[in-house]
Amino acid sequence: MLETEAIGETAEIYADIRRTLDTSVVNLIWRHLATMPGALPWAWSAVRPLNLAPAAAHAESIRRSLQLPDIPAISKDVLSAAGIDQRALTNIRAVLNSYYHTNALALAVLSALLEHYDPSAAEPAQPSDAVPVSAPTELPPLPPMQGLSPEVQRLILELNEFGEDTDPFLIASMYRHLAYWPAYLGIVRTLLAPYQADGSLNALTRSARAVGRAHGKVLARQLAPGRPPDSLSAALASCRLFVEHPIARMAGICAIIRRATPE
């Protein structure tokens, strides 16, 4: 469900998600759960207490645990030659920072929800001893795919396959947000392509899945979900699909792009 279409309880939960996570964007997993009867209020009420305190340290540990490929930095001269000035770069960094922040949190808390109902053999992982303070981020509206030029749509679809070891079933919102700067997306594609070709990005996705479940196992001890909705099975299946694919995939890829992008 689009944020602009939300009404009533769903709109209230979306607003709470934005406040709690210090972001102006409601991640796709929450919008997807909103399409299932009772799933969004059940899932958000279960993990919201984690987001208020313990999840931040586990999310930071996830970020620090990911072994990123040694990718060269993008120079400001390259960006300037591509028509990306300092104002655009500041906005690009805001998009990257927002997804870098929320992807790791979602990986931690949704892994905890999965561990609560279907424990894995993962070894518990320790939280970070230092948690950076996130600044509230206001992002531009998420552009619809059909409103983008055909070449930008194709570029996003190609990028969306990077790091995915199955057929991508949805488009990562981060790429659509970055579509305001098509030249930057082109630079990112050129930067990542060799690491997609040699399997590094797929390996990073698998690593993110594993570390997410390791932290989820610890956080699951602090969960106290309410009465599950009739859509429980479908909701858990969706959480698993998102955690193991787009969230794990983009947690790593966003970290790579963010590290390569200058301030």
C-alpha cells in the first residue's frame, strides 16, 4: 500500500514508523504487510519496542560486521563532470544515509520476529558497544517506475538484480529514490558491475542474511508479540522473503555505495 493511500490505523502506524525510525519514508516491507488483514499492526507492535532501544546496537553491529568488497571511491570530479553538483550530492547522501540506517534496523528486528516463530541454528551475536545518533532525514517523494524514462527503468531493473541469488520479485526503493540523478545511477552500475560478475555481491547478501539471523536470535528473547492475525502464515512468509532477499541484499549494497560516495 502506498503511503499516500494510507488512511485510518494504517496511516497512524506509518506516521509512527517514520517518527520511530527518524525517516520520512516507510520501507516497502511495512507497506507490503499493510495489504494483509491485521498483519501491519501486529508486526509493528511486536518490533516497535526493539526499535526504541536494543535494536539500534544490533543494527550497528550488523553494519560493522559486513565485509564489504574493496571498491574504489567515486571522485567529486567524476560526479561534477556528470552534472552532479554539491547540492545534488548532499541529497544523494541523504538517501543513502536513510536506507543505510533503516535497512540494518529492519534486518535486525524482522530477523528477531522470524526467530521467535521459527528459531534457526544461528549462533547469537553481540550488539555494538557504540551506537551513532541518526539525524531525522527528509527524502523527496518516491518516484513511480512508470514515470521514469525507459532507459532509467532498464538501469534500475539491472541494478536490482545485483546481489540477488533468485529472481528479483520487487524493486528496491533506494534505486527509485536515486532515479532523481540518473547519471549517478549509471556511475553506480559501472562501479558495481565487476563485483556482480565475480559473485562478491551475492556473497555479501548471504553474509547479511546470516548476521541478521544471529542478531535476531538475541533480540527475539525480548519480543512479546500480541495475538497473531489470521494472516500470520502469509505475514511470516513475507517477512522471510523480504529479510532474505531485498533487505539483506540492500543492507550490503547500500553500505558499499555509501562508502564509495564522497560527502
